[in-house]
Amino acid sequence: MKKITLAMGLFCAFPAAWAANDALYADFKAMMDSSFQSNGIAAKHRMYQLDFQKACSGEKDPPKKEMQAIEAAQLKTIRYPADGKYLGDWKEGEKIAISGRGLTWTDKTRFDNGGGCYNCHQLSHHEISYGTIGPSLLEYGKVRGSSDEIIKYTWGKIYNAKAYNACSNMPRNGDAEILTEQQMKHLMAYLFDPASPVNKK
Amino acid sequence: MKERKKGPLLAVGMLVVTALGASPAWADKATDEIAKYREMIADGNPSELVAAQGEDLWKKKRGPKNASLEQCDLGLGPGVIKGAYAQMPRYFKDTGKVQDLETRLMTCMQSLQGIEPKEVINAQWLKGERETMAALVAYVVTESNGAKIKVDLRHPEMKKMYDLGKMAFYYRSGPMDFSCTTCHGDTGKRIRLQDLPDLRKQEGAAAGWGSWPAYRVSNGQFWTMQHRLNDCYRQQRTAEPIYGSDVTIALSVYLAGTANGGTMLTPGLKR
């Protein structure tokens, strides 16, 4: 009986704590709503979160089960090339990997974006200006080979990284229409072509 | 001023050429070189010129009320500038608001000089009253150079702004799903060759908050904290934060509060 009373007490204590957080969260939402304005292509609706963005906005990642549910849902967004061809021109891919432009309020169009790959990844043997937020992709194809499986996985990762890690830092290049299918094919070639400086010294 | 810019810009250009010609193993060396270069020109920080303009503007009679800002209270009493910025943002009783330096200066410009806040809010960066603001900021923050960062979070409004700022810091949105943590939520990372402070931690927050506002060598501009935060959001691909809006104040309280105990090295000098 005593145990039940204690449990009831704890149960009753929670809603009070939630109410306090709810009030703060309501203030937070109001603050975000009043603090931003549309500017050019960067419309105000960009401040409204998708469900997974909200789930990934804590100090810690959500519980494993929630991560898996997000990943399963994101996996369904991936569209593989209709013609079955995954590899474009690595030289074009390099340009896309280097360019970090696009989608800001100082960009005129929301198309014509770079991949921004070098902001976070090491890729080729000769480009030294690379970031370290993501893992090094040096010799990507040389190390991993080019089986159907790795090709398909890599395409999926570029298209929607959240399908493999719900709270990944990497943008959903295909799903969020940052890059075109053709641009992603060029990036694939940059990663896999043996002649690409990613693989060839 | 223009003549003076040429030297550093040319030097940076040469550095970039050197960096591009180097092998991958030299990447860290390149960041070292940039640090060295910063030390080299630290003695002649071009912010001094902006700060001198700011001092003139602080003392100059302006606006419909033809008054100076010499009676402006930045939290330590009317006219006290020394060390004031190191204790901002803070809660101000007279406005009933938490204010950063720029929103506080707008209050002073309005009450003392009769210059409406919209003159600043609606201006372009480094134009009109926003250019005036940048100069005033350069002057005020120079007077906190070397001071300990000491932001008082005890007031309930400050505590609340800190909490809201922290939530904003982790808030992911927009077409690239970024938040402040994407770049500033880990230790020892960099974007391209630019080192990124981990702003969740005291050390990183002190390095970041403590070195802004700053003069940016790459574009020859002095940037206020509002300007810095605005460009962070631009690169996050969000909508634009309104000048002086609550999210900018809340983030500033979170950063400054996390940086407490660090040292202001203002104005900073950036690539």
C-alpha cells in the first residue's frame, strides 16, 4: 500500500514539471516566431521544424527506438536513379564538392547549389582546405570497392543521410532538393572513379 | 583607411596561395600560419580606427534632441564604459528587459538623442545608423578588452533568456537541418581550415564570445555581435533573424553566460 502511495506521489509530481517546461517551450516558440523574417528565398517557414528536426534538437539524441523509427521513415524518401546509372563525371563532381554555395538569403535562386562536401570532409589527395566535422572520405572507392551494395548505400547516404543516422549533421541532399540527381551522380563518380583524385594520388 | 587595408589583404592572399600549394599533411600547418599572421597584425588592429570614430560619435551631439550619449547607462551607471561590455547582456530595470550592447545603445539613442530604434533596425549593415552603431560598439567593447567575462544570471529574466538561448542553440530547422550545434557542438572540429570553438563548453564559449565583435580581415569590415549572429543564421540557411530580436539576445545570454570567467579580447581580429 505504501509503495502505491509513493508511486502515486511521483506520478503526480511529473505533470507539474512538465507544465513548467511546457510554459518555457511555449515562450520559446513565441520567441522563434517573432524573431525571424523572410528574406529573399529564405522564407520564414524555414523556422518551422520537421518532426525529426525537432526530435534531434536536444542536448542528446533521442532514444534508440525513436532513432530507428526516424531512419525507417527517412529511408523511404530515397529515390534511386531511374536509368540505373549511378556514376557521372568526377571532374564535375569535384566542383560540386568544393562549392559551398546555395540556399542562403543572399542567393538568388534556390536551385544551382553546391554540395559543400569539403566544409566537413577530406576527399581528394590534393585539396588541403577541408573540414573535419564529418569523417575523411579519402580513397573512398579504393578502400571500399564498387559492389552494387556499396554503390547503393553511398547513393542513399548522399540522398538522405538521416536514413542511416537519424540525427546526422549531414544535409538530405536529394530529399531536401539541395542537389539534382545529375549532381549526385557526379559526386558518386568523384568518390568511386579510379581516376578521381579521391582515389588516385 | 583604404590604404591601410591593402597590406593585410595582400598578406592574406599570399598565405592562401602558400596554403593551396602545400600537400595534405600541411593542412594543420596552414592554420598555424593563419594564427601567426593574426599575431603579426594584432598590434595594429584596424578596429582602433573604428573605435576612434565611435568615441567621437559617443561624445557628439546628435539627433532631434541634439544630445550626446555620455549619460548612457550600460549597466554600471550613467557614462561608465570601462568594463561594461564584459558584464553584458544584462537585465535593465528601466526597460524591464534583458538587453545586449546593441539593443541597449538603441535605448540610449532613443531616450537621450531622440533617434528611433527603427533607424538602426531598418538600416543595411554598415550603412546609416547601423554604421554608427558599429562604431559605437567598437568604442565600448575596446573599453572591456582584458576584462573578465562576468554576466550575472541570477535575475529570473536572465535565467529565462539563458534557457531560451540554449534551446535556440540546439534548434534544427531549414533545408539543411542545421542548428548552431552542427558547427559548434563538438570539440576540435573545423569547417574548411577554420577552427570551430565548441560553444557548449566554457573554454570554447570564452574563445568565441570573448573575441567578438571583431575586425574581419577578409572583407575589411568591423562586425558587431548582431552582425556575427545574423551571418551564422544565413549560413544555417534559416530565415533571417530580425536585428535586436529576442532570439539574438537569448543566444547572446547563453553564450556569454557559458563563457563566464573567461577574458574579453575585444575587438577581435578574424580572418
